[in-house]
Amino acid sequence: MAFKSTVQVTVVDINSERIAAWQSNSLPIYEPGLSEIVHVVRDIVSPNGESSIGLQNQEGSSSIMCNGRPRLQFSTDIDKAIQEADMIFVCVNTPTKANGVGKGTAADLGFVEAATRTIARVATKDKIVVEKSTVPCRTAQSIREILAANAHPGVHFEVLSNPEFLAEGTAIRDLLNPARVIIGSMPTPGGFRAAASLADIYGQWVPRERIITMNLWSSELSKLAANAMLAQRISSVNALSAICEVTGADVNEVSYACGLDSRIGPHMLKAGPGFGGSCFQKDIFNIVYLSESLHLYQVAEYWRAIIDMNEHQKSRFAKRIISCLFNNLSNKRIAVLGFAFKKDTSDTRESPTITLVSNLVAERASVAIYDPKVQEGQVWRELMDGGGDRELLKLNVLVCESAYVACEDADAVVVMTEWDEFSNKPIEFDTPASKSYYQYLRKSLNVQSPRLAEATANKAIKKPESYQHSPAVNSGDLPNDMTGCEGSFPKESGDQNLKGGYNRLNWAKIASKMRKPMFVFDGRNMLDHVELENLGFQVEAIGRASKIARQLHEQK
């Protein structure tokens, strides 16, 4: 918003360390393109490193200065920011309740209420309060009541709902070119005026036909419904993957065939070890709790089944690993590649890797973890909070600085996150999806990056003949990095250079360091299995029978 509109944005938080991180050159989260945008609007520096005072953003937006200040600032002075603001976005965490009524399903709205009470206490003139956090349906009514009960005399608040639909890994694209912007308001003259004010801000870069206004409750529920339906698709294809492994069908081919149906489409049909992230599970549980509160128990059970299938997929993958390793993991080393719940993000919340590591350690395996963007401390926090045996975790888990260190003397490698550096397949840079994303970021961010330019300009590297099917590419399959900012690239762990500026694993080198027999468990169906088998690996993949199982099936 600070990058594409004329408004002054001040981000405030009570956590001074978090604000300091946002003010530094090492942002607290990783997202392709994010550091460039922050650098431009926070530091008044153009993407090519030159002073950008008076810089004109793309498509005619105005200077990145506002009232003589950068358009984006970070501060711990919450009261000052509230006093100066015309519009206040509430963007606090809404975790699942850990105690009390609704434990395990209901959203904990304590941070929302605390923020609302602070706004009411500090504000001395009318404000528009925008509910940005993902919240249960009708939370806006609670916010309205708290504000009205605690407001200073003569101060009036309008409450809007403006849910965020971005996806981690492609968040910059989703923000700069959203498929839709939802604004919910009360059906009153004041509510309509407030909604129009927010629509005018978005309208500075979003086509008006994509800005949808509706009532508050529909807006709140639309966010939960969207995430629940996306999670439903993942659990559906994961359920099919179990059938594929037994029957000899290939889940990639099945999902590709289904995705060609225009009524279904290709997105979110990629089988894996289970979905993760902060949203899907939490939002489904919100719908479960809401349904139970309304005595719609069959509805609640329907949505709960999606979570049950996700947990089953995590457990099923772990059991397959244990079974293939002769039902004995004692004194065996398992290399786990990837800890983030998906590529192009450092987010590890609800990552299926957490469950997998706990299950492997429970079998007395030694587990070596490597992820190019997740810090060691973050790995340990997630594992310790994940319910595993703390003492066993400390004794049997090692967080490594490279994939080669993790794989040394390993009996098996498990690929859990689809980072491009793990792949042994050629990357196609001029597929419609990937090429357009590169070009879009270059245009929108005005990034003058040799790496980005090379990635955009290079022609596709053809897939090997052994890979005959080419499922439709979507934004979730794009190369890892689209930026040229120092610090944006993953740690270099491989030898084979990938066009775009970062390296890929040399699987022959990994094979030379492992114990025999050696296994690869492809949790993301991202590897060339024939190439790995030629190196001596036994390959097991979700939704596909292994080579040995296929041979036995053919003999029957």
C-alpha cells in the first residue's frame, strides 16, 4: 500500500525487537521481492541503489515521500500513530485457543480485543478501523461494541473488514496484482463512506472491477471459506495419492488430468506430505467451532474431516519411510531437506516436517535437517513446541548448514520442501507462469538485477525425454528467487549452477557420501526419479508406487 498509493503507512508493534528487525537490512521474514519494496519506501532508495527522493512509482503513482517523510515507517510509539492516523488496520495474530471453552478449535481473539481497547483509549477524533486479521464471522460486531463502549465523547468509529488473500511465496504478486479486494462494511451511510475511502486507496493500483464491497459478515466468512476450500483440495488429492500408491496409478498424472477440466482447474492439486502454514488448519477449525456453536454438527464434522485427512497423510508418509527402512530406524541417519511448510518462505508454522521429525526421532533415528531459509533457532522452537520428546529431540536432531553435511553417512534423504535447489530436473524459465512472474516483478519493482534479467531472458531448458507429461505450471511452481537484493538468495549448498543465480544439489555427490542401500523419499514429487535410480537410489514418492513395487505388480 505504501509502495503503490499516496498514503503514509506507519507500522507499530509493542515488540521493540520486531520493529528493530523491520528497520534493519535483515527483515524478520523471507518473501521474494519484499526487501526491495521495503528498501524503496522505507529508506528512500531506488531498487538500483540510487537515491530515490522524488522517484515516481510505476503506472503513475506519486512520489514515495509523504508530508516530507518516507511513506513507510516502523515505530513502537503506538499512541502517536493512532492519533495521527485516519485509518487503522488491526493486523494482530489470532491463534487457536489453547485453553478454556473452544480449546483446539476456536480463535483466541485476545490480541484483537487488546488492540481495539487501545484504539478506543487513545483516539480523540473519528477513525476508520479496518479488521485485517483473519477472524471468526461476526468478530467485527465485538470490535464495534468495544469501541462504542470505550470511546471518548464525540468520537465515532466505523469498522470495516478487509481480509488478506495473499499466498506466501507469491505474496508480492498477490498484493500488487490481486485477483480481488474484499471490503465489508455496515449497511449504513457511514459504513458505505468508510468502504469508499478504503476502495479509493486500493483503486490507485487495483482495477475497480476487482474491488468488491459486501456486508461485514460475508467479508469475514469469505476469508475462512477460501482457505477451507483450498485445504479441501489438498486433502482430496492427498487422499487420492494413497489409492495411487496401491494401484500403480501416478497421482501427478491423475491430478493433471483432473486439472484440465475447466470446472476444477490445476491449482492446489499437488500431492504432498500434508498442508502446513498458519492459515489453513486454523481457519478450518474456526469454521468447525462456528458450526458447532450454531448446532450444525454434521457441517462441523465435514470440515473436520479435512484436518483428519491431513494428519493421516503426515502419519502415512512417516510409516512408509519406516517400512522401507526395514521397520528399524535405530542407529540410522535420516537427512531431511526442507523445514519451511512450502518454498519461497521462511514460515514454519504447522509445517508437516515438524510431525515427521518427531515421528522419526520416536523410532530412535538420528535426524539431520537442512533448510536454506529457516534459521536453526526457529527449527528448535518448532520442534520443542510440537509435542515431541524433548530429550530425544536434543539427542537425535542436528540442524545443518548445508544439504551435503545433512546427507553425509545418511541411510535416507527425505525431501519435505520443494526448494528449487533440491531438484534435479531442469527449470523452465519461460513457461507462461514463470516468465510472466519474473517480468511482472521487474516492472512493478523496477528491479535492475542481472540475476533477474538473466532469468527472464533465458530460453527454456527442455525437459528430458523420460519426463513425458508436463502438468500445468502455476505460481506455486515458480523458481525460488525473483530478486536481486543481497541477502535474498538461499544458502548455496550445491555445485550445479541454476540459471537465475543460485546453485542446485549434485545428487551424484550426495550418493557418494551415503550408506548403502540408500533411499530417497520424495515428499513433493519434484525429483527426476529415473536419474536418481541410475545413481543407485531406491526412490519412494507420495502418490507413486516405487520401482520395486511396480515390478512386483507387473509380475502379478
